[in-house]
Amino acid sequence: MDRRAHIEKIDQKMQTLGWSFYAPILHYKKAWKNQAAIYEKNGEYVVSGLDFTGENELFEPIEKNEAKRRGEESLEEIKNCIFGS
């Protein structure tokens, strides 16, 4: 299975388990290409995606404040890439 399809399956699994996408997370060293997603469920937050090898599923708890901060930073970086700084 290619990595993109694997990531899509992980996203579907997370949603099926009741997790909601919260934000992207960039520069996350434990993730494949340093990119993953933050999900929220019942006030808990996790980083999910592929691990740095691109072969295994990543599922790590992250504190709410850290999730918010990292999500906002990532969205700002994406915005700057799209619209320029």
C-alpha cells in the first residue's frame, strides 16, 4: 500500500473511533516527512499519521495547550506558503 493510501486509512480509522481532526502539525520529528495530524476526542488530543519510517502508525498523546500552539503555528506556516509572508 502506498503511503498516501495508508494515511487516508489512518484518518478513516481515527474518525470511525470518534476522533475529530483538529489541526495539521508540521515539524514533528516522529512523523513521516515531519508531518502529521492532531485529533481531538473528549478533551484529549493525539498526534496521528505515519511514523518517521513511513511504515508504522503514529499515535501519541499531546497536551491540549501544545496541540493548540502547534496547530496554530502549522496553520500560520501553511498560510505563509500559500499567500507569502
